[in-house]
Amino acid sequence: MSTATTMVRPQETAATPAIEVRNLRRTFRIKGGLLGKDREVVAVDDVSFSVPTGGVLGVVGESGCGKSTLARVILNLLPPTSGEVLVEGRRLSALDRRARARLIQPIFQDPFSSLNPRRRIKDIVAMPLVAQGNIPARQVNDRVAEMLTRVGLSAEQGERFPAQLSGGQRQRVAIARALVLRPRIVICDEPTSALDVSVQAQILNLLAELRRELNLTYLFISHNLAVVEHVASEVAVMYLGRIVERAEADALFRAPRHPYTRALLASVLTPEPGLGVPDVGLGDTLPDPANIPPGCRFHPRCPVAEPRCAVQVPQAVATTDGAAECLLLEGAAQP
């Protein structure tokens, strides 16, 4: 029986994926203080997946599940404890900083803190080009102007400072900066969570438009299931550092297999009056990556757990549209 580390869809093996993650693991050591013992926090635990060129993989899960750590390891901002990341078949760790920047770029959550408040917008967007060190100044200016136009900003706005722009405009600047080098892969880490709801749709539509025009591949990380449903072609659900379910977006939102995925979907607020906040049966205890339970790591919160779930580690069970790690699926026919 395969494990979650082999959640790769069959059609992805026909060509080299845009991005491939193999057995990625990242741990942190927490000092125990004067009398306490050091503890190991497992943020990403033996994760593997691949994303085809032009695809969008949405990664969802609660805060602390490892989503952002996964993004930072893929971007080489954090070294992996073990495992590797390949971009178009090349090991990312073997490439120099400039080559990595030409292949993969990030868009972070807060467009204000990620922009230098002392630099003009046009200079912020130009920074990745200048850092390459071999692009003529005139070409830099032309590409900055082109990218500002693509994201819906004017030349006049390029002369301003970040504090003079709205939140949505600042995120457009962050997108322009990420794409000015014309990378093939973009890691979107909660790119709309700091924005007003009225602006989120504009940014999501812009990202979708740029993906089609530039043939980009996205890894889209979010806790907002409605956003992921809107943008992703496939979805990976993380819990305590593991991908516990992966499936095509339509199938996952229509018929989730893993109890945790079902709980996440049940937790989405509805606009219907009188329904209040939904009770998804997970209790008040949040998962602790420094104290991962034995067996299925979701079993202490699982509303359908059986005694065996506390001792047996689940394997990934293939479904029609993906795979899920759950003992209750093993041996059961999957439609």
C-alpha cells in the first residue's frame, strides 16, 4: 500500500512536472529552557506531490498545519531537513540564487510589510531585474513599465511609495515584482487574506488572468476554502505536516473522503440567517506539531475515529480523483 508520499496523479508522469516535491521534511528544535528538555517540532512530514505546467495546486489546512513552512522550504528560504524540490526536473538546491529567482517567485500575505516603504514602486518592481546584474537599464525600465500595466497600475503610481497606495494596489505591486523576471512558478502564500473582501476577487481574477497569459504554474496556499475552490485545479489538505487528502478540486469539494476535509468544509460560514457558527465536532483543542499523537494524527479530534485509529498509521488510499490517508477507507470500495 502506498503512503501519502506518493500522492502523484497518473497523468502527471507523462511529462516533467513544473514542480515536484519528494519526501520533504522540515523539523525545528525548540529549547526546553533551564530544566526542560529540547523538543522537536515536525512542521512538514514526508510530503510529496507534483504540479503539472499551468496547473494550480491549492494547499489548505488550519493555522499551524505546515502550509507556510512548506512554501518557504520550496522557495529555499528554509533548508529542508530531508527530501528535495525539483523545478522542471532540476534540483532547486543545486541552482544558484539568480537561477532560482528566474524559475520561481513568491507572493506573500501582507503586501505592506513585504514592500520596502522607502522605495518607489517602480524601484521595488525593478529589484529582481537589477539583482540579476546583467540586464541593461533601459530594458529594466521597459519591463517594469510593461509589468505595471499588466497588473493594472499606471506610470504615475510607479512614482509613489507603498504608503500612498491602497492594500489592493500594494498587492498588485507585489504581483508585478514577482512576475517581472518572467518566472514559470509562483508560490502564493495567503495572497488575499490581508485584503478587504471587496478587493480579494479583483486580485484573484488578476492572478487567474496572468496565469493564462503567461502560462504560469501556481502553488496557492490558503486557509480560505472558498478562495481555493475558485482558483485551484487540485487541492491538497494538510494536517500536522502531512497531506492527508489530495484530489481534483471539483471532486474534493463535492465528495471529500477524509474526515478532516469534511470538517473543514463543514466549518465554512454560510450567509443564511439563523444558522449561526457551525459546529464541526472537532472540539476546542488545536493540533500541536510538537506533540504528534500516535497512530492517525487526526484521531484525537476525529468524530468517526475507531480504537485502531489510535495505534495504526494510515496509508494513502487511492480514490478515483486522488488519494486520502484514512484507516476507514482502507479495504472499502471507492467510487
